Amino acid sequence: QVQLQESGPGLVKPSQTLSLTCTVSGGSISSGSYYWSWIRQPAGKGLEWIGRIYSSGNTNYNPSLKSRVTMSVDTSKNQFSLKLSSVTAADTGVFYCARAPDFWSEYFDYWGPGTLVTVSS
Amino acid sequence: DIQMTQSPSSLSASVGDRVTITCRASQGISTYLNWYQQKPGKAPNLLIYAASSLQSGVPSRFSGSVSGTDFTLTITSLQPEDFAIYYCQQSFNTPFTFGPGTKVDV
């Protein structure tokens, strides 16, 4: 059974960089058959796709966040990571990592439980 | 970006009811449409992918369909554990976008 788990600081100061890691267990991140995404959800609001990374390191970012987002993958640790720079209070929310099979219609079949990140001084 | 809308934004229902939620995209997305259920404090859970394919392990009372540009999620007999928020998501192109959600409550 594949499991994903987000980790990282729960509190980040404004203007700093938010850094999160997703650890994948029960399957290899380098299998080449999946995309690995980050999705966020402000409190009481809807879902926003941040971007995705393939095991090769290829990335696609949401244009609304592209200038501030960097994703990376560490196949040796079976992890992928998110960095979001210059954060403001508007970046506060729950961040999820998720897996999507490399299928013609990409869907998120496994999610981490989510981690709450608060941006505050 | 493709904008997703859902209707209704919320609905009240009872156990045993048939519930229908509609999702529409701002442009044609073929059948690149997925449905998720989210309960409070939990991550979303995939119900339907590619408009009408039932995800493994999801009860058969959930179904998805498409008619033109309208996508529908149907719950044939609502169960107590089905009270939640339901989101649609398009995967036609990036950035992937989600609908605003439909809250199903008592």
C-alpha cells in the first residue's frame, strides 16, 4: 500500500521560504510511471494545484506560483520536495502531496494526510 | 486556466436519498474529469476518474457521467458516511484546476 507523508515547519515567517518534503513508502518514486504533485488548501477554501515533478526531475508549475516555486526529487530517499519563496499570509493553508499515475487522464489516487503551514511573524 | 464550476454549492439530503452534483468546465475537456470526496480534516479521496471510471475500493453507489460539457456525480442511496464536500478536477491541461466544491449535509 502506497503511503505519502508531508513534513516540514508548521510556521514560516513572511518573506521567507516555505520548505516541505513528501516521503513515499510502499512504492518506488523512481518507477517512472507516476507524477508527484503538491496541492494546497487555504483554511475553509478549495484546492489549488501547485505543480508536479516526474522521477526524471521534469517539472510543471502553476503559472500563478511559478516565479516562487521550486520542486525537486531525491530518488535515493524516495522523497520529493517543495520550496515556495517570499511567502505571505495568503500562503497559509494545508499542503498536500499526491501521486498521479502516468495515465491519459491524470488523477490523484494517493494523497498524504496534509500538513498545516502558517505564515506569521 | 480552465475554470471549473459546480452546482449546487451545497445541498441538504437524507440517508437513502439520490444525490446529483454537476460540474462544468469553461472549455471543452473531453472526459478529463475526476471527482473527489473530502471529509473534515482529511485529504481528498478519489471517487471517479476519467469522468465515469470508478476508483478501486469506492462503493458502487457512486457513479460519474458526462453529457456534452456537463459532468455529473451521482450517489444513488446516500449513506451516513457520504456527508462531505465533493470536488471535481480537470486534467485536460495544466494547471490542473478544481471546482469550488459541493457540501452535502443533513
